Amino acid sequence: MFKSFIKIESLALKLMISVGIVLFASIFIWSYFTTIFQEKTLINKKISEVDKFCNTVLNFTWFAMLHNPNKDMQKILKSMSEYNEIEAIRIFNCQGQIKFSNMAMELGSMVEKTDMACKTCHATETAIIRKDIKDRVRIFKSDQDEFLLGIMNPILNEPSCSTTQCHYHPEGIKKLGALDVVVSLKDVKAEISFTKKMSVWTAIYLFIILAITIGFSLFRLVTNPIKKLIKETDRIGKGSYQNNIKNVIQKDEIGKLSLAILVMGEKIQNKQDELNNQKRRYQNLFDQVPCAITVQNRDYELIEFNKEFSKKFNPEYGDRCYVAYKNLINKCNDCPVERTFIDGKSHFSEESGINKDGTIAHWFVKTAPLKDDQGNIIAAMEMTIDISRRKKLEKNVKESERKYQAIFESIPNPVFILDIDTYTIMNCNNSALTVYGFKKDELKDKHFSFLFPEPEEFEKFKQNFDNPLHERLINHKKNLETIYVNIWVSPAEFTEQKVLLVTVVDITLSVETEHQLIQAGKMATLGEMATGVAHELNQPLSVIKTASSFISRKISRNEKIDQEILNTLSQEIEIHVDRASKITNHMRLFGRKSTLSKEAVNINETIQRAFDIFSQQLKLREIEVVWKLDENLPEIIADPARLEQVFINLLINARDSIEARVETSGDQNGKAKRITIATSFTKGDVIVRISDTGTGISKADMNKIFEPFFTTKKVGKGTGLGLSISYGIIKESGADICVTNNPEGGVTFTISFYKNLKEY
């Protein structure tokens, strides 16, 4: 039955049946309990009325017994029963004898205790006086099958009865008798029957009214709106999104459902519009994508293709792909579409063919399976990209690479390509092999420090990679021959990898030439120093000569020499021999050919050594030297021998400039002949200033002063190399040199060591 109910298609009918059953059951239960309640109420009312009548009869009985009106008692009871439609009124004495009754035939008769009326008090062996009316009421049927109501009321022995002379009863007797009143329930049953009928008709009426109301409400509020909603959802399902649900009045769930369907329709329309737009976009993409795309079935027939494919091959739907592509009779031997149908995976291939214009074409092919909802392969999509231009470019790139490789190999300077992280040699050109004397496989994958004589030299080089140019580095060849090089380092990309491009310039010949030039400058300086050196040596030699002559003269005369005098002479000879030896050793070291060797240098000591050679010359020429040295200078990194050469050149120039001024203008103006040597440490720089009171430098010559072979001295007095060599030495020391004219005459050379201070 429940399954049959479930199969009913009408929601309203289901609701009406369900509600009808519930309503019917509810009204039935209501009618049933209402009838029971009404019946009980009517009977209780009847009992109450009869009980009141009994009390009235008892009062009359008491009065009659008190005044002994026995002759009137029967008439009174009969008239009361007739007036009140009483079926029976009987008064029993204690022995069960009917003393009074509205029915004369019962008078004087005895009633057994088993009689229905007597059972009220004699239900047990001992009689019980029941005062509660509920215990004294009985409902039973008469012989005529009529319902009767009987109430048994006890007649108690009251004080007035026990003292009255006419009706004397002992005080020990509590019950004198009983009053039994029986009435018909015909009218009550009629009223109950009427009530039942009214309840039934009321129930039927209510059921019909409620059924009609619920049916109308269901139709108006549920069935009709749901039909409209079904109609609208059906329209939405068919793709019509113009919703006709307007002016929704209902605010209940149906109304909310209507609004939800309205909103759903709008959202579906928006989504559908979006999907349509996406479909158009994807269709446009499919058609406008610059590669040819086809969809093929298992027979290799074209079931879909884009405009690019149509434009290139002008196919027809149903054409086989090998016919459309290559105008072949049978499929290709290695067909990626076939492999996709076999294993369900994507495949790649590269194929060639002939275009319609006869040119060779190259394609890159990729396939992908198309599956249904069950995962079965129903078609294969093939995408082909024309790589003819790429093939041509690859050919051009290979040719270009060949050319660039040829250029790389023919660069006259060594070029290395290093891994940017490990500094291993990835490649090098032929010039690198020629300069260093290695074979390519001997250099490949070797660490670049392999070309440096010491690992420390490479570490210094690596720490300054931020500086692209590295000058005067020392490398060695395969035969361990030392070469001087300048190296340029720059980051680059090589085969899609970040690398270091290292270009090496062999400057060995230039350095050797420079060394020769510096040595020539030293020799020229020694030549210019010769007179002064001779004078420097003349003084110790004179002292030695005098002492030796004194000793020789004493020996020739066999004269004894005082021990103190002899000791003094030997000490003087030793002091002056040491002085002469120091001068000659200094000049020997100065004139010795040496390579660049940087070390920590105390600039004040270097200046002092350079000055020692000229101290006597400057005294003879009455040139005053003013010292202003900062004793707290930090050390610098430089070649001390070459710095000494710089300071000697500057002192020589200062000396010659002062003498030139004296020769041309004399000392009429009383201008001092003075050289000032000053050092300082300012803002992290070590500064050396050498000033003179010479002729100064003209503006025209100021920009040429450091050029090779330029000199303002007379012919034969200067080579023009001193300042040029000094400039090169200062620059290679990481310092700077400049010259300015002094306001009072003469010039000042300023040397600033700002890149090579030793950490302290």
C-alpha cells in the first residue's frame, strides 16, 4: 500500500491523502472523546438532579415520620414520582421490607440482600453505609431493555428520631432504612444519541470544509505554483532563460523556491552566456591557433579540423589524414595517431613533406587521446606545427655558430670560458693554446688557477672580479715560463649557462720593454747622479787618505803611534769605509735590473733612502731641505725600489729647477733655495708632497710634463724619461700623481696613495 502511495505522481493528492487521513483520525478521535465526555456530563447531571430529588424526599420523609403522617406518605411519594417522572420510589426498613413505594403492589414485600439495589450496601457480609454518591449509583436495564438510573440513599437515625415519642428508635441504631429512587435515562440517552449525531455531522462538516480548504490551499499555494515552477524549470532545461516568474507574492517556502528558481535561471543564463562566450573564444582559438589541428577516428578519417589545417591542405570531412597531409595511398609507417589509439598516450614525431607549391615542409606532430565518460578512446587529436622556418633558422644558426666559432678561434688574444661557480675552464680558443703551450684537452675542465704560479695569486685575482680589468698579472706556460698578462673578465651566457668570459692579453714584451726603459731611466739617473756620488765618495776617501798618510808617515819615521790616536784613526777609517760601501751598495741596488715586486712599504723610509744620495750635493749647492713627515703613517703596498726611483727623479728635477732659476735670475731678490718634503694621512689617503722654489712650469707645458721624452732642460741635461717613468710607476702602484705651480714660485708634486693602503 505504501508503495502504491509512493507511486502517486500528484504531490497535492499525496498531501491531501496524508492530511485527510490525519484529519479524519483527528476528527474521529475528537468526536469519540467529545461524545464520551458529553455522555458522562449528561449522566452526572442526571445523577445530580436525582440526588437533589432524593434529598427532597428524605426531608419530606423525616418530616412525615416526625409528625406520624403515615397515612399521607404513600400519596406524597406517588404524586412526587408522577410529577418528576420517577420510575420507582421505595423506602426500605432495616430488615429489607418495602414500607413505602409509588407502586402499591410492592408494599410490604421483602427484598433480598442480593437484589441489585441492596448490593450498594450489602456487597459484603457486613452492611456498609456509603456516603459518596458515586458508590450509591447504579445504571441498569429494565425488562423492557430501557436504561434506568438508581440511587440508594441511607435513612440514618438522627437525635430527633431517638427522642420522639411517636417514632421512638434506640440511640444505638444508626441506620433506620434506605430510600431507593429509580429514574429513566431515556431522555439522557436521547440527548446522547443526538449529541453523537451532531458530533458525527460536525465531524463530517469539519472534514469536508477542512478538506475543501486544504485542497483549495494546496491547489492555490502549492499545486499551481509548483506547476508553474515545473513549467519554468522545463523552459530553463530547454535553454530558454527568460523567466516568467514575476511579482512573487508568497513569502513562504514556495515563494522562496520561486525566487531561488528565478535567481537560478539568471545564474544559469549568465553561466550559459559565459560558456557560450568561452565556446566562441575556444572555437576562435581553435580556428586561429597558428598550428594545424585535426580530430581523427580509428580509421584515420578527419572528423574535425581548424582553419589553419583547412587553409594549408584544403581537406574534406571524411578524408584520411595521410591523404590530406602527404597525398599518400596508405598510412605512414610510424604513425603517432595509431600509437595513441593503441596505448592511450600522447606521442611526438617530426615529419617532412612537400607543400602544394613544391617546397619542402617540416612538421612537429603531437597527438592526444579523446575519451568518453567510460574512459574509452573515441578519437585522437593531432596537432602539427610547421617548423620549416625553424629548420631553416637552425641551419642558419649552425652556420652562424660555425662562423662565430671560427671568429672565436681566430681571435689573436687568448680567450677562456669559465664556469661562473667553479672557475673551471669550459672552453678556450687557439690563441690560448698558442700562448700557453697547452693542448685543448689539457686545459679543459682544469681550474683557472692552474695558470697562476701560486694559488694566492689566483685568490687575489678572484677577490677583485667586480673590477673587469686586471693588469700585470703573472701566469706561466706549460714549460713554466713566466708571462705578464692583462685580463678582462665579464659575465656572459654560453649554451644557456652563465659563464665568465676571460680575455687575456700577453703584455710580456711590453713589460720587458718597460723594464728596459725603467732600467735605462735608472742608468740615466745614475749618470746624472754621478757627480754627486763622486762628491759623496770623495769625503770618506779623503778621510781614509789622511789617516793612511799619517800612519804611513809614522811608520817610515819609526815613530810610535799613540794607542788612543791609532784607535781613533781606525774607527774613522771604518766609519767612512762603511759610508762609502753604503753609497756604492745603494747605487748598485738602485741600478740593478729588477721585476715588479710589491710589499709593505714605509713611505718615510723610502724617501729618506732616496734623499741620502743627494744630501751632500744639496749642501754644496746650499739648497735647504725642509722635512714635514707624519711619523704615524700606515704602510702601503708598492715596489720600494721603484718608489725610490720616483723620489730620486723628483729630487733631481727640484734641484735642477732651483739651479736653473739661480742661473737665469740670480739671487737678487733673495729668494730661498729650498726643497720641502711632506707626508700626511688625510681621509684615508697617504699623501706625499715634494715642493721646490725653482722656475715652475708654464701652462703650455703643464699637460705635457708626464709625456715620454718631453723635457724643459737644456740639450744634454735631460732625457725626458724621468717623469714619464715616474708616472707609470705611480700608476702601477695604485696611486696618483699631479703637479701644480706654487704661488711664490716653483712647483709641488703631489702623490696620493688611495688604493693600496695596507690593512692595519
